[in-house]
Amino acid sequence: MLCGSLVLAWVTALVFASAATAEALPPVNDPLDAMQVTTLDNGLTVLTLEDHASPVASFQVWVNVGSSDEARFTGIA
């Protein structure tokens, strides 16, 4: 019974400590909130995210296609 009381007291203290910590933390700014999604006339979807923290440009192309004859193993085209 003493062990159960100690666990209950520990959990209660942990809940109150995490609630106090959550109030003290600054709000989180998600950089993906600034992402712009544009769909072109040909169906291409363009995702744009500007981040002026460093002078770097990145460009990626992701294609959602595969071979028409993938029977046993997929994704190796």
C-alpha cells in the first residue's frame, strides 16, 4: 500500500511540474507554417519555403512514378 501511495504522489508531482514547465516555455514557431503550396496548370505541385537564416538555395524534385512491369519487387525501376 505504501508503494502505491508513493507512486501516486510521484505521478501527481510530475503532472504539476510538467504543467508549470509548459506555461514557462515560449511558443514554438513551426517554419512549415510559412510554406506555400502552388499547383500549376499542368498538375505539377510546387512547394515553396523561404528561410533567410542562411544564404543557401536548395532545389529538390520528387517524382511519384514507377515501372509498369513491377511484379515481384517494387521501387527498383
